[in-house]
Amino acid sequence: METIFSPTSFCPLLSPKPLLHQKPPHPSPLSKPLPARPTISSSSRKPAPPPQVSPRRSWLSHVHHGLAALALSLAVNFCPVPALDAALASEFDVLRDGPPAESYVVDDAGVLSRVTKSDLKRLLSDLESRKGLSINFITVRKLTSKADAFEYADQVLEKWYPSLEEGNNKGIVVLVTSQKEGAITGGPKFIQSVGESVLDSTVSENLPVLATDEKYNEAVFSSAKRLVAAIDGLPDPGGPSFKDNKRESNFKTKEETEEKRGQFSLVVGGLLVIAFVVPMAQYYAYVSKK
């Protein structure tokens, strides 16, 4: 006996009932809407209170943030990185930039006044127009690439005037402010025109002596006048000499020590006598009363 199944029994979704046989649902007139369920709040578990911040800690935090912002602003405004790099590479900048066009001065150390620069320009431009010799003055704060001012001066001369023809009538004067020393170099014509004695005395007198007292303007201008006078064949004006400043000694002489020692012995002896005699006199007076 065979059982025949209808196709609809396997897949009812494939053969839905016609829409004509489906009636839309209508609410029953007797049915009432369910009342809304009230929200139940549990009072047994209270929410955690927000963390309290101490007023003192909050005030300190604001102060720290303000100070940090102020420090950063000052660092950006007053300490730019390019300025620091320029200060560290000052001696190399002098080599790279080359000789000054008209001023005859490269004041990298920033120690020369405007009046001194103007006087140097007037004096040295007149010398170049009359004698054909050019002298450039250089001030630097500190040397890091060379051992002393003489090596650096030779380096500047070779860098600025590579050939003998270019540097024959050129002179270079270097003043290092931190080391309080100077140097003079130049081409063969410049050295011959000035003379070895004036060159040596200017390097050993004008530059270091006045630089030690931080009189940089006088050191540079007096050196320039001395070199120009030597080139013109005029009498040497000379330079300053080292001051022999003798400081007063705090130590006493032998005579003063002996005198003080005698006075001290008398004072100590008198105190010892008083220390022994007075108690004995008091004791004798006490015993005699009894």
C-alpha cells in the first residue's frame, strides 16, 4: 500500500495559501491594552560617587601646567635653535663668508662698538687707497678647530686668499676674546711693510694686555694705528705695558708676629695669676672670719 504525500506537505512555504483565504486580524472589542509596567529602581545598590579631587592637588596641577607652558614659550622665543648653531660655528662662518666687502671688520664676538668700526673703516680704507695694502680685523669668542690664534689667522688667510698674488698685500689680525690673545699674519708684502718688530710687539702688547682688561675696542684700534704708522714710516706709538699690580699680603711680618706674641703672653700670664690668687684670697678671708 503506497502512501502518496502532497507536495505541500514537504515545503509549505513553496505553496502558500491564496491571499483571498487570509483574513486580516481585527482587535477584539473586549480586549484592552496592557498597562505600561512601571520602572522599578533598586535602592539596595547605590551608584558609586564620582571621585573627589583634592582642591590643593587640583591647584598644584594647574600651576605645573602653567609653568610648563611658560617655560616652553620662553625657550621658543628667546633660545632659537639657529642662533645656538650660529654661536657654536662662528669661527667656521668667518672662514665660509670670506673677507668683508668694505668694513674691514668681522666682529663675530660682538665686542666692537659702532664708533670703533667706523674709525677702522676710515683708517684702513685710507691706507688701502694710498699704499695698496688691506688689513682685516677679526674678533671671535672661542677657537675649537685650532690650537691658538696664530694657526687660525693662517687658516683665514689661506681660505680667503688662496693664491700668493691675492694674499701678497693682505693682512689679517685676529682677536680671541675668551683666551685674551691675538695674532697677526699676512702676505710677504704686508709683512715687509710693517716689520717683524712691530708685528711682534703689537701681538704681545696691544692685543693681549688690553683684552685682559676687556678693552676690546682700544685693543683693536690701537693695533690698527700702530700697523698703519709702521707702514707709513712714522714713529712707533708703542703699546700698553703690563701693570704690576702688587696685592697687599694678609700675612703678618716676623716683627709684627713677635710683638703680638709678647702681648699675648702678658695677657695670659695675668689671667692665670688672677685665676689662682683671687680664689685663695677669698678662701683666706672666709677662714679668718670663723
